[in-house]
Amino acid sequence: MKQKVILTCAVCGDHVFNNEYPDFPVTPQQIADAASEAEHAGASSVHLHVRDPATGFGSREPDLFVDMVNRVRENNVKAVLNVTCGGGAVFRPDPLNESRAGPGSDMASAEERVQHIEMTMPEVCSLDVTTQNQEDNGDLVYLNTPYTLRKMAKRFQELGVKPEIEVFAPGDVLLALQMIEDGLFDAPPLFQFVMGNKWGLPANTETMMYMRNLLPANAVWAAFGIARMQMPMVAQAVLLGGNVRVGLEDNLYLSRGVFASNGQLVERAVNIIESLGCEVASPDEAREMMGLTNSDAVI
């Protein structure tokens, strides 16, 4: 039997993007249509953010999430619905006093950060088990304390929404393992390696193998690379027995200077997976692999 590979498409993200890109998905309807495009191209799962329709900037406004998810469901998308829960963790220190949050900071309580998940009830939501120096329109600390992560994870358990544990460093895996031991993540745990962002995990074979080898035996894992490393990391993850992610959140290009669509990125990933002798998991096969119990019956 061929190895089944879960192929996730992250269709828009919430970071600043190249304004020269034509028709980047911004409105709830555009994001919902992008999810449909990704599914039709072969995605098993779609990972979704929202943006302020007026400015194009990333948002964590719960009503936007409700609008977007409703439109995804109205589009009859069958792919696993994975909604971000990464907002509300941006700390930009005041350069005159780094003990204080400066302009552009957005720190929220665990209760605020899970509100849109309570309102939309996806099958999966991301949980970034990390604190890391990052860059996005300037320096920031992406700040997720163990206290907040534990509260969020507990609430996801109560809701029956499966967390996708996004990890950016080896120590993040170790924290997640402690949370598993403490009963905060149900089996099988879902891990996602974020590779190639500045100050994060290098997008190479050795790093991916090291991260994989830290995981428990029952873990379902995936990895993705940023920008030009997106497709090389697709191939590498498949060869190491993992799952993959592509999409405009992580990479805007098919080749240097040539903009891609979500559908084109998914199609290229499908070709890589099949060229390596594997098969893309259908949405229902992905659900079985992930151990999902909340099967989003309204879709």
C-alpha cells in the first residue's frame, strides 16, 4: 500500500505580503474561494486566517472568522478545516523601555484567543507552542507562555477541537511533550514543524530529522518550508514519513519573479508526492490519520 500524505494548503496567512501580487485573498469570500481552489487542486486540509477587508492586514476579529468559515461551508468544502489560533501573541518592545509593549503589540488572554474557535467549531486549530524572536514589519517577540498555552489546550479539549501543535524549535517539542504527559493533548498528537523563517529552524534535512526524532511514536507530523524552500521541504517531509503544507501564507512564487496561486502550489506538491511513490490522502483519510472525532458535520 502506498504511503498516504496529508497535504495542507495555508491559503493566505496574516503577514504582510507583496502588494504587487494580484488578487491576494483578503475578504472572507475570497478566502473561502481560495479554500475551494486548494481542495479542487488536491488539498486534504485547508489552514485559514482572516484579514481586515479594508486594509488587507491580518486580523483576529471573531466576526470575520465566523463570516469566513460560514462561506467555506457554503462553498461545500470537504477538506479538513484548520483555523488559526495564533493571534494575540505579538509583543513589540518599546525601544525606550523594553519592559513595556510598544506600538504594534497585540497581546490577548487565552479566553480572547480561543473565542473565534468557540464560535466556528472547526475540526482542527493551530496552537503555536513557542516563544520566538521574529520579524514582520520590524522586530517582535512571538510570545506564548506555558500558562496561556495550557489554558488554550484545555479549552480545545473541552470543545473537541484538535490542536495542530506548531513548533519552531526543539525546546518547543519538549514543552509539547510535557503537555502531552499532563493530559492536555489527546492521541494522536498533531505536530507541524515551521522551517526556514528568520531566527527559526533551518530548512534542511538534518534539522527535520532531528525534530522528527524528538516526537513520540504515535505522533502525526508535518513540516513546511518558507519561500523558496517550500517545495524542497515537501519532498523531504515525504521521504522522512511525514505530511506537508504549501500555500500563499508561506510562499508567493512558482519560480523567481513568477507569482503562484494556491491551486498551482497544491498541484506542484501533489506531483512531488506522487513522483516519490506516495498518494495524497483524501479529506476523510486525513481525518482518520489525525484521529478526528469532531467531524464538522455541518459541512
